[in-house]
Amino acid sequence: MHLNKTALWTSDSIELFVLHPTDVSSNYVSWLNNPDVNCYLESRFMTHTQDSTSKFVESCLDDSAVLFLGIRYLGRKHVGNIKINVNKHHQLGEVGILLGETNVWGKGIASRAISMIIDISRTELSLRKLSAGCYASNFGSRKAFLKAGFYIEGQRKDHFLLNGKSEDIILMASFLR
């Protein structure tokens, strides 16, 4: 995967940009440590700092199988991230998304970003299928993926532990060809 590391993709109200360590602000780090934001993320099990987050962003930038993008809303500040892990041998991508700014939840930003990732995956990465998973109780994430054109492919029972209780994972996919 050889994408321009300064690439920018825009839609009517959001833009996706390649994340760099210089994009890691104290606000971004605060999302990762906020239980309201991180409750469905595996990263919730650790404390994040500016340094650890910058190193993570750098590792994604250095990994040719990862496209890690920031999300800006209405041309303003960074409100979240979307990432795709690419398996070029099978032409697959695994998508994950985080909207860190809670005041923009429910505005359709996630579904627009996912739609843009579908287009990037089809036209620039030449992938044939995308997949994603979410906790069964993460209705916002599920709704965003479905609205963007994913479908539910399956469900694994009791896959995660959330607040000490078993939680299913919803498996979703989008075929690009």
C-alpha cells in the first residue's frame, strides 16, 4: 500500500487526513482516557499519554499495512479517527473508528467517514472486502456501519467482557466489488 502520507479526502462536511505524531493534542489523548469515549475500545485497559499516543501514531504511519486517518468536522478541529488494517494478500481491510468529541455524536460523522473509507478502499487500495466488529451494546457504531453500507455477517456469543459481564461481538462486512 503506497498512499501519499499527506493525502486529504473531503466530503460535504468532513475531511479525512493522514495522522502524524504532530496531530496528537492533549484533547486527542483525553479521548483515549475518557471512559465515556473508550468504553468499547481495547485501548481502555491502559493509560495514555502524549508520548505513548504519538508513538502509536508513528508506528501506524511506519506500517505499510495501516492507513490511520484523522477526522475533521466542518473544516474545524480533529474530532476522531478511522483506521484500516490492510491484508493485501487477501485484498481485505479491517476498519475501526473512534469519535472522541462527544458533542458531535449522532451527527452522521461516523457513517460519512466509513463511506469515505469504503471509497478509498475500493478506488485507491483495490480491496475486495472490508470487515468491522463492535460490541453488541455499541448501538451507535453498529448504526454507523449499517448506514454506510455494511451488513451484519454474524455474531460471536460472549466474546468480550464489558464491566465484568459477557458481551457478544457483532461482525459486519462490506463487499467492494
